[in-house]
Amino acid sequence: MEAQKLIMIFLQNHMLASELLKLSF
């Protein structure tokens, strides 16, 4: 289903955001 794809994208964006936060602080 499309839901799985959305979850994967969400997780990837979340991981990317945490990496950016780590770099900022």
C-alpha cells in the first residue's frame, strides 16, 4: 500500500532532520 511508502519517507526525513540538528548544535 501507499501507506508503507509514506512511512518510509517520513522515517527518512526524520533521520535527516536529527542529523541536521546534531550538526547545528
